[in-house]
Amino acid sequence: MIGIAFYQLMPWAWNAMVLVTVVNALLGLMSYSFLSVIIDAVILYYLFTKVVKGAFKVTVGPTF
């Protein structure tokens, strides 16, 4: 369901994806999976770019 909403560029899906990515990064830190943390950091950076936030019409948080 989140994937479909993400595909349809619904703003709440952007928030859900940020939350899921942060939780996954924290779990990666707890299990010493640094590759997972690096991948999650790249995903978070991408989610906070101006183009992606503009597409989802999100105005919260920093923009890179």
C-alpha cells in the first residue's frame, strides 16, 4: 500500500518512507551492518532533495 502511494506521489507516503528508512538505519546500527546504514543514508539524502520534496509537495525538513 505504501509502495502504491509512493508511486502516486502522495505526501504521506514520503513521510512513511522517511520513517521506515530511519528505523531501518537504526536497526542496521544496532546489528553493526554498516553497509545498510550507508545505503539508508543515501536514500534519506535522496528523499530530502529539492526535486523529490517538490514532487511530493512536502515542505518540512531541510532541503539539499
